[in-house]
Amino acid sequence: MKHIKGVIFDLDGVICHTDKYHYLSWKKVADELGIEFDEKINNRLRGVSRMESLEIILEKSVKSYNDYEKNQIAEKKNSIYRQYLMTMTPNDISRDVHDTLYLLRDKGYYLAIGSSSKNAKLILEKTQLLNVFDAISDGTNITHSKPNPEVFLKAAEMLNLPPNNCMVVEDAISGIIAGNNAKMITIAIGDANNSEVATYNIEKLSDIISILEN
Ligand code: B16
Ligand code: MG
């Protein structure tokens, strides 16, 4: 894949496992509101923005909430979530992820984050990965959620690369579709690994090395 010069990584579910913190935080909020919420519903929240995640959770609610109340609920979830994020350290990054990122840098690839999260920079700061990435495109610079390609197109633009020179690594189907919509090579990992929407499916992040060298 000689034409690939940049690799854009989703954050939650690819670089780190903040998905467990999203689950615990939404679960606490949903329990308090008496709304059914489980791992299956949680999987639908992967790659989906905070407010859209709340809308999915509220599908099970008998009560309806106005915009003010919805903002209050989302803020509550975010403050619980950020308390978990504050406990993160470089140890929350697996050896496989860490070594793959540094190897790609050594090989001269440009690396970017393409995440829906507004907490991406905090997570990268706590795990000491901020300097590994040449660009960070996240929930703070987009108006359209995945599967809209905006977050990845912005990442490519920040890397000064045309989209077809970029590859996207994602754990969410919505993210894979976003990468496909951006006309990028897509790699599915984790939860998206069993689907047939991506260009390639991988088990662990280091598997992208052989794909890139093919
Ligand atoms: P925040 P990603 C996504 O991260 C999560 O998968 C999704 O569950 C979350 O709702 C979204 O970020 C927004 O996160 O509340 O921190 O802004 O997978 O796109 O890196
Ligand atoms: Mg994700």
C-alpha cells in the first residue's frame, strides 16, 4: 500500500478502552432515571456523539425530556465520565498499541486521531500520547457525526494529505462507513471486526503493519 501516507485512528475502542468508562457513566445516569440500559444498547453508542448517545438511551424512557433536561443529563454523564478519565495513565495503553504507533512514526507515516469525543485531548494527555499524533480531529471541530466523513476529512486536511492517501482504523460500524464515505481504506477492529463493511478486518492494531507493507 505504497500510496498510504497517513493513518487516522479512532480513539475510544481503538487506542484505548474508554468504552468501559462510557458504559459505567451512562449506566449510573440511566439507573438513576430508571431507564433500562445494557451492554447491547451501549454498543450502539460507539462512535456516536454525546447528545445522540443520550437520544438512543432515552428510547427506553417512558418519560420525555425537554432540551434543558437533556443537557443536564448529558452534563451529569460527562462529569462522571471525566472522573474516570482523570484516573487514566500511560498504563492504560496496551504494549501492542504503543509499539505500533511508535513503529509507524519511525517508518515515516503521519498519524492522526479521528474521534467523536470532546474529551479526546484530555485522554491523550493523561495517557501521554499527545505528541505521538501529528493531528487531532475530534468532537470539538466537527458538526456532523459519523457516519458523516467530516471528522476523517478534517484529519486528512490537518495532515495535508488527500483522503485517498489515508487509512482509517475504527471499532464502530458508523466509523467504518464514515471512512468509506471519505474514500479512505478502512480497517475494522474490536466490535466492528465481525462486519463486512471495512476494507480489512484485524485482531490487533499491529496487524496494520503487514497491510501497509503489502
Ligand atoms: P464525549 P470515538 C466516541 O469516541 C465514543 O465511542 C462514543 O461512545 C461517545 O459518545 C463519543 O465519543 C463522544 O464522547 O462524550 O467524550 O464527547 O470512538 O469516536 O473515539
Ligand atoms: Mg470508537
